[in-house]
Amino acid sequence: MAEAAESPGNAGTASPRPLFAGLSDISISQDIPVEGEITIPVRSQIREFDSSTLNESVQNTIMRDLKAVGKKFMHVLYPRKSNTLLRDWDLWGPLILCVTLALMLQRGSADSEKDGGPQFAEVFVIVWFGAVTITLNSKLLGGNISFFQSLCVLGYCILPLTVAMLICRLVLLAEPGPVNFMVRLFVVIVMFAWSIVASTAFLADSQPPNRKALAVYPVFLFYFVISWMILTFTPQ
Amino acid sequence: MAAAHELTFHEFEEASDLLVETPDAATLSRSDQLTPQGHVTVAVGSGGSYGAEEVVEEESDKAALLQEKQKQQPGFWTFGYYQSFFDVDTSQVLDRIKGTLLPRPGHNFVWHHLRNQPDLYGPFWICATLAFVLAITSNLTLALAQRRDPSIHYSPQFHKVTVAGITIYCYAWLVPLALWGFLRWRKGIQEHMGTYTFLETVCVYGYSLFVFIPMVMLWLIPVPWLQWLFGGLALALSATWLVFTLWPIVREDTRLVAAALLSAVVLLHALLALGCKLYFFQSLPPEYLVPPSQVPSLPPNVPLPPTLPRSMATS
């Protein structure tokens, strides 16, 4: 290589040598392995992975999905800036949470058919169409989050409010009174704040900075309406 | 670069004055006004070594490119078409909301605040907020009334959310549609009339409903004359603002039609406010305040609306 570097300097004096002429003098040591495979080794691993999920037992499949859902529940309960909810999104968790919440919120007896709390279908519609509307809103405002990732995050962040619903139902077994109401109000407010913090931790980064408030306000309204439904629940 | 900066700043100031004088200009899209100056600044700023002929060529090339870009406006079914209606920042939305709270006769909302960029974010979420706030405060009023008078039967009344939502959204979309259609028809008869686009009309109505949100929240206070006072104030503010916004368009028309249109607009607005007050915050008729011996005779699923000061006067 030193010969090749010096050759332009001597070009004026000596006859021009072809480029890379010195390369033929270099010998490759036998110690350096030059051979190898051209095919990407990862491909064969993926093929093995695919066939293994087809042949595994049903219990393995269910447990794997349950573990993924459980892991995401943990991420919601202790919100940190992580990408797990966004990267491996799934809609099982939101479905489980929405069905649980709607079942618990359904008014029991049939006497107050006009005046009672929300029916199962009404809760379902509010949760899912609310989440779809918020996702469309954030995409229209120019956010760079995908449709199902956003649905996943919004659905999983209902977890604190579902926990609040469970606690409220337990508290309502005690005798009614102002203390009862204060306890429920406190629990719902804390869980509402937790939901908002968890969802903004995941969603806020995907929006352009001058529109963050525009994207977060519908999330606030969504969880506020769900908290209201939980707070006004009265068993018949 | 100083010249380019002056050009853009100058255009910004004059545009609103021009729009005030010539309402027809409001219907031009903003990009039409910007393109001649937009690429002139690029051509001048990009290098001093361009000759005169090259500058002209550059201008025509860039004009051709920009026209192509305009022809490729996203179609009705693409996502990009709707994204253009949400192209607002937080500060712009807040500025538009502030513009509705202070009606000024010479300061037209559509020309000074919308500036040919109507958005759908404001109308949609203001209507959603108003619908939920109506349902929630009506429920809260019932809860507070039950606290004062335990004979009232409290229930969550979830159906009010549906009713509120349908009412508000129908008002905020069908009335602007009718108004826009009517203005278009009048423009066909009186050629010199200006008009607003459909989205601008929807924007005007959507933002005009913002005043009702604090009004509904203040209706929690169970004093009836205070409720009517707040309702009257908010309605007056909102209706005045609507009239000021529509006046520059409508004054070109005959006096009879202008007066009829404006009074119809104000009447519909008043009907909405009154309907909300009466349906969601009903005053309790005195026959419900009977002694407990007669209470079981009432059917169990009759909705008992919240009490107002009649019960407070008797208690």
C-alpha cells in the first residue's frame, strides 16, 4: 500500500503504474478465516420458531399470551418510559379489561330500565369507540403512532379504573353514607390520575410538541367519563 | 433576505384588511396568495449569481411544480384530506376560543382568527365536552338534590348522555348546513354577496358552543334566578358573537332577509339553551313534594327530577 501511495508522487518522474498493482504482492495469511456463509443465519431460526408454535400444546400458547398480557399490566401499574406496550401491542388486555368493567357496571335489576346506569353494550361502545376516536384524533393531528398501538395503550390504561371499580364494589357492600362516598371518591380520583399519567407516559412522545395538549385532552375526557360511570354506580 | 422577510410580513398584515374590504377574497385558498411570493423569495435568496433569464426560468419552473402540487390535492377518500382539517396547534385553538368569548363588532372571527384555515378539532371536541358536561352536571344536580331531600330517588340516568350527544351534534352540524345552503342560495340571487365555506360555518357554530360549557357547570348552583341569569348572560354573549360574525355577509342582502336570518339564528340558539335547561335541569313540580304516605302511589320508575328551591323553602 505504501508503494501505491508513493506512486502518484513519482508519476511525473517514472512511467505511470497501473493502480492496485502492488496488491498482487500481498499474500493472505492462512490464519485469517476468509470463508463463511452468505446466507443470513437468522432465517433458519425463524423457521424453527414458526413450526414450534404450531406444534406446541394449547396450554403453552395460552400461558404465553397470558404472560404477555400480565407483563403489560405491570408496565401500566408502574409506568416508566418504556416501549414494551408500543412494540408488542396486543388487544387481549383491553378486551379483558373492557368486558370486566362492563360486566361490573351493568345495572342489576330490571325495574329501573330507563333511568339506571349504563348497560353492557353502552360501556363497551363508549370504551371502544372512545378509544378509536382518540386514536383517529391523534393521527389526524400528525402523531406518529400506529392505530393499534394507540388502541392498545388506551385499553391497557383502563386497568387502574377497573381496579377502582372492584374496590368500589367492595366498599358498597358496607353501609351507605357520606364516609362510603368519600372513600369511593378518593379511590376513583387516585386511579383516574394514575390512568392519565400512565397513558400520557406512553402517548405523549408520539405527538409534535406544539400539539401535545390537543392530543392529551381527549384522553382526559375519556377517562373522566369512565371514572364518572364508576363513581355513580349504585347497586340496586 | 431582508426583502424576503419584508414581503412575507407585509402580506400577513394586509391580508386581513383586504379580507375585511373584499369579502369575496375570503373564499380563495391561502396557498394561491402565497405561491407567487413563496417562490420569488426562494429564487432571490438562493444565490446572487443568477442572471435575469435564469430567475425567470426558475420562477416558471417552480410555478409549474407548485401548480402540479396543488392539482394533486388529496382526494376525498384519502387520510391526508382529513388531516388538513386538523392542522392546528394548541395556541391556535386557544386563540380561537378566546376570540369567541369577546365579541367585537369590527373584528370578524372568520377573517381574523380562522384566516382560511378552518379546523374540525375545535367543533368536534367542544361538542363532545358539552354533551358529557351536560349529562354529568344533570346527574350531579340530582345527586346533590337527593342529599338535601332523601325522598328523591337517585339513579345514574345514563340515557341522558345519549340524548345530550345526539342533540348537540345535530345542532352543531345540521344548523350550519342549513345556514350555508341558505347563504349559497341568496348568493345566487344577489351576486355581490360574500359567503362562508361550509367548514367555516361549522367552525363558527362549533366554537360558539364553547360559552355554554362554563354556563352548564355554573348551573350546579341550585338557586333558580342565578341559573336563569347565567343562562341569559351566556346566551346573550354567544348570540351576539354569532350575529357579529354573520353580519358582514348578511348586510349585503335585503334588510328583510337579513333581519329574518339573524333572528332565526338567535332563536335557534336560544331554543338550544332553553331546551338544555328544561330537559337536563328540570324544576320539580309541587305535586311531587307530597308527604311520605302518598309516595308509594307513584309508579316506581317515574323519573323524579331534581328539586329546586321550592323544597328548600318548605324545609
